[in-house]
Amino acid sequence: MAEKELNNEIENVENEVTESKKDKGDKKPEKKKGPGIGRKILNVFKDYKGEIKKITWPTPKQTLHNTLVVIGAMVLVGVFVFLLDTAFSEVVELLAGIGK
């Protein structure tokens, strides 16, 4: 009789182990539900607005100064390229023998 009870107990334990293995294999990880597409778009625009507020805009005086610096640099580079072009043209004319 004790042997029969022991066999029943072993079967119960084996069944529990088998069922727990089945339960683990069948479960799929649950996906976390995040905000919907509308909420994501709204968050983008809220972030955009916050970043715009952080910008340090230059004063009109700084803008004028920076503009003049850029124009000056353009003039200097233009003159430099003109001088190089003129010099190379003269060298090519001399080498080709088409000079005066």
C-alpha cells in the first residue's frame, strides 16, 4: 500500500513538472504598450518648442558684425583667386609662346 502511494506521489510530481514546463514554453512575453502615434507626434512638437526656447539669438549689432566679416572674407578670397588666375594665365601664355 505504501508503495502504491509513493508511485502516485511520484506521478503527481512528474505531472506538475511537465505542466510547469509547458506553461513556460507557451507564454509569450507581453509587449509594453507605449503612447499612440498621435501622442508621439504631440511629444515631438512639445520637444521642438522647448528647444526653440533654448536658442540664444544674436543681437542686431552682432548680426551686422558677422555679416560684414563674411562679406570681407568673400572679397579677400575673390581678390586672391583673381590674382592666382591672372598669374597662371601669364605663365601659360609665356610657356605656350603666345605672349607678346
